[in-house]
Amino acid sequence: MSEESNLMSSLWPLAPSGATDWLLELCGDGITGFMPPAMPDAVWVLNAMYEHKQGPADVSYHEYHQARLADRSVQPHVVGGIDLDAVGIATGGGLGRARHPGPGWRRLRWAELARRTGDPVVPDGLMPSYRCFPAAKKEGSWPMGMVPPTEGSLDRETWNRLIAVLTQFSSAGPDTRCLAYYNPLMLGTFDLDNLHVRAGRLGDAEILYDQSEADFSPSNLWADDRSWVLCTDYDLWATKVAGSPALIHALLNDREIEAVRLPWAH
């Protein structure tokens, strides 16, 4: 067993699958994550996107990928006899964990991109997902100078900041007992009778981001006293946080976190 696995098992040991029963009753199945209602309030924390300081390029990810296929610097992706490159679009988006790309890049706020493109931050009736910002893309593909949000996981910086804010609004601070759930899709298993749940301290939650069994932040994290719960759906670009009005107010006004209310998904 690796040192990382030993640390995870020590700080966040496995918990009974039944720990999610209350979420199942409240939210329905958690195949992509247990999506809670307001408890009594709720907000959506948006995954980070980034832009190169030189600005977005004229070339899209799809155009760049097609050029590389044409000069044979990459090989076609063929599955079951189907050339996926011929029938799909290289959007530039990803799945799972993400972090700041490094020197030369800056965080691009959703609100800034909305002002630039004229698109809403999230279209009415929709969820934060690949369907946002059609005007920023070229035939469905993002420009090379931008890194769109990933699906199914918070980025590292937002995760760490969110844990810090949750700690401020939890009864026992960093010693608050919490549970974390990883959905079957991110683990590559469909055993719905034995859901993957871990239990630990909120003060040790940063390590959950490096959980070796999944390349994602947890689908759900909640306080054992159920004072708050968050859900990062496998198919979305944001995390819903349900909790007290004071917690939600703090997230909406945090300088590092970008959060929005979605009345149709409250």
C-alpha cells in the first residue's frame, strides 16, 4: 500500500454505504451525485476557467487537433471500428480534477466572459455545463488560448477555498465530522449496493482532492450534523452548496470563489 493510500485510510477511512441513505431519500439516486435541495438556502460555486494573458487564439482546439491529424503527428482515435475524430468535436474541455495552468495564464471569471460575449453566465433553465457560452466557441470548440471548466470536479484552488469557508461556518470548525461520497462513474464501478463513502475531519478535507481511487473531488461532502452539503455532479461545471443563509451569503461575497444563484435549480 502506498504512503498516500495509508494516509487516506488513516484520515478518511471507509464508512458504511448506508451513510448516504438520507441523501437517497432526499435527492433520489446518486449515480452522478446526490443533488440536494436548498437547506434552507443554496448557491452554485462555479468551476474555474482560464485564459492566456495574450488572449484567446483564433485557432480552436478542434482545428488544432484536425491539423495534427492531417500532418500525422497524432493518430486517429478509433474505437470499435469508428473513427471518433471524424464524427466528434475536440471541444478543449476536460473531465475531473484541474488546477491553474501556470505562468502566462490568468483566471477568467464567468461574469467577465458573459460581459464579453453577451451570453448569460448560465442560460435560464439550464445548469452550469458545456451548454454555457456558445458565443465563445467556434462550432462548439473553445479557442486555444482558453481553458474551459472541467466536468465532474472542482478545481484545486476552488476546492481548497471552499473547504476554508465551510470550516468557518461549521460548528466544530476543522474538527467537524464529515462524510465524502464518490459516485460509481468516477470510480469505474457500478456496484450501487456498496457506495464508496469515507468519513473524516473537515480540517483534513484537502487530501480528498488527491484521493488515488478517483481523479475527481468528491461527488458529495457533508457535515455529519447535516448543517450543509455540497454536490459536484459528474456532468456539470459547478458545485451546488446547500446550507444556512449565512454560509450562502459568505460564498456569494467571497473574493476567490465565484458563485451564483440559479432560481430554477435552488
